[in-house]
Amino acid sequence: MLAKTSKVIKRVAFFGDGAATENQKHFKDAYKVAKLLAENGYIIVNGGGPGVMVAATLGAKAGGGKVEVVALDPKMEPGNYEGIAKKNINLADKKTLTKNYPDRLNQLVKDADAFVIFKGGAGTLSEIGLTWELAKFSYGKHEPLIFFGSFWKKIIVGLFKGLNLEKIERKVVEVVDRPEEVIRIIKRIS
């Protein structure tokens, strides 16, 4: 269970699968969570790409909310990068372009007050590792990590069992499988 934080949560970042399509569950879930957060006054932050990122933007806009994106400058994109989704960028209220992936990730982390993590790949793993460690370092005023989807339960339990995690590292994460739980948790811990 997530520990309380003194961090004021206004901006919620979405991490997840850049290849997710509109008919996939994690795309639909990201849309619903972003819509509900936006309806409750939160700003949605994402990496400006397709998949879960554009789902978050579309959901936020459907909920009457604001969106901030942090993306790689298209001239600086490496090979095998999901790229910028023009639809996402065009709908954003604030756009920040960075020169490389580490800068993009660091800016996303800097801009967000909480993280909702959906099914994803290696990029999502890098986001999880950095945000989880930073949450430990700032415990008490940490940015919470909310893993969305019941499949995460087995993964998180496996990490708890297999890694040498400190007690506080276990208190900065929680797994949920309904959009309403995201709002409930954010309100409970902040």
C-alpha cells in the first residue's frame, strides 16, 4: 500500500506501450484513467508519442483537461524509437522538445508529481527503474508509482520476493485495475 506523501499532486505522467492500438485494453484503460483524472482537475503528462501516450492525451481532452508532452526533437530521434504522434503533439497544451532519450525521461520525471504505469516494453522498464529509485530517495515527499492492470500484481510480487528492496521502496508503489482506484489512491496519499 502506498505511503502518504507531502508532495502536492497536480501533474500525472503516463508510461506505457508506444505500440498500443485503440482496440487494445491498455490503450482503452489509459484513455479512461486520463479522462477521469482530467475531470478531477489533474494535468496529464506524457512522452508525446503514440500508443498509451496518445490514449492519455485523448482521454484528458475528453475530460476537459490539460496535457503536457515531453518529446524528442524529431531531428534527434534514434532508430527504433516510437517517434512523435502528431495527433498527440497537436492536442497538447504545452510541448517540450529534448535532444535525447535520457533528457526526455528526466524532463518527464521532473514535470510529474505521480506516475501511472501501463503495459509496455523496455522503455517502460527504464521509466519504472528511474522513478522507483527517485521515489525511494525522496520518501515522504515522493512521487507515487501506480501500476495499472491486474497482470502487474504477479510482477510486483515477484520483484518484492526476488530483489533486495528496502521497506520504503515497497511503500511507493501500488497496483490497481480500475480507473476509480487511481483517483482514490492519489486523494488518499496526498
